[in-house]
Amino acid sequence: MTRSKGETAALRSVMMSRIRSKDTKPEMLVRKALHRLGFRFRLHGRDLPGRPDIVLPKYQVIIQVKGCFWHGHTCIDGRMPKSNREYWVPKLLRNKERDISNDRKLRRMGWSVRNLWECRICAISPERLDELLTRALHNKCPFPEK
Ligand SMILES: [Zn+2]
């Protein structure tokens, strides 16, 4: 079956509207894990650059669950769309630049910024996620970035 350009665009926009929601499944997994581990956090710090997803004031740590498509991960989900490139390329590049600038501002304010990619959260076991979060919060070491 071949799809017209319009149909492909429509499909993509449906997919995007699913991805765009704030409480994405991988983010919920991370929040549940933090609860389970007893770490207190707040959500979407409105007073902070980029409104980071998860803020742990006690540890001075910010955890951001990054959607691979929107934030340009190097994985398969982070590839630039093939159609409508004049729209997507500048948009997605702007997202990346904004991420870098926000992370820099947060670090300058004294926060440790931990970025977790959605594909990675979905690929690991809950036990492994607990382990990563515990290590990142107690030892202040970053998540392995890939
Ligand atoms: Zn990814």
C-alpha cells in the first residue's frame, strides 16, 4: 500500500500529538521509580529555565526525560523526518539549541542536570532504572549517555 503525501503527514501529526503529551509513559516510569525509591521531587519547575520535568531540590538534581524525536537523539527514533524537511529541520535544530542553552543555565544556577532518553528507559528493566537513578542521585554521577 502506498500513501499519499497528505496521508503520511496526517499520520505523522497523529503520532506527534501522542508524543507531545506532558506525562509521557517513560516519564511516568521514572516518576514511579523515584517514588518507589523514596526520592521526593516536584514537577515541571516553572521558575527554572526550560521548565525541567523532574526537580529534586534536596539533591540539587534535575532529571529530564527526553523524547528521542523532539530532542534529536542519535537513535532510530531521533532521525529527521524525510518529508516536510523545510519545516522539521529548523524546528528540531532549534529544540536542540534550546536544550543546550537551558542545561547550561541550570548548571550555572548550581543544578546537576541528568538527561535520560526515552528509548533507554523503555529498553531497561525497572531494577536497572532504580539502580541508575539511585547512582545518579547519591553519587551525583551522570546517566550513561548514549
Ligand atoms: Zn533514543
